[in-house]
Amino acid sequence: MIEKTDNPISLDDRHRLASVDATMLQDRIAAAVEAAAESGPETFVLELSVALLAVVQDYLEQTSNDHDLELFLEVNGTPPTDVSTWPVNILAGLRLRRTPSDDYRSICESAVDVAVRRIRPSS
């Protein structure tokens, strides 16, 4: 889905869109690493979350200030009790801060690439 993020929408809508995006990204990761049979849905959620942390951190270092980066890591740096919500929370946060659509898409693409590289067995 990955819709435009520069339109004003409610917090609930942002969270719903982030949930759809997270599921889509996890599906893309799963499809890319199908040879890694030992990988399951929990792996895709965890690896997407870790990849998003790294990619968003890099993005904020380039586009924001130290306070934004510290706040992002404080809010998202530790896995929540329900790890399945972790990538959704990160993506919803990007929508909340009205990350430009092109940047949002780029972050998502980069996160999928990073997650796939982390899961794929080394050749």
C-alpha cells in the first residue's frame, strides 16, 4: 500500500496504514528468503524491526537533529512486549512525523533489503 504520508490523517488511520505496510513488507521479506526454510513469521517481524531501526536511524542522522534521533531510539529502540507491533510502531511513527512519501518508500525498500540480507544464508 505505502500511501502518501503528507496528507493529514487521524492517528488511528496512520496506525492502520502502518500495519498494512508492515504486513506487506514482511510478505516481501518472506518471498525473498523462501529458501531459508527455518525462517518463520516471527523472524520476519524481528528482522524487519531491526532493519527499520537501522535505516530510520541513518535517515534521521541525515535529515534531523540529535534530539529527534534520541527520541526515536528511546521510543523504538527496545522491543515491545508484543514484538509483532514493533515494525508497525516504527512505521506509524514515521507517518506521525509526516515523513515525505518518497523518503517513506525509500526507508521501506532499504529495510526490506537489509532484512533479507540478514536472513539469507551466506553463500
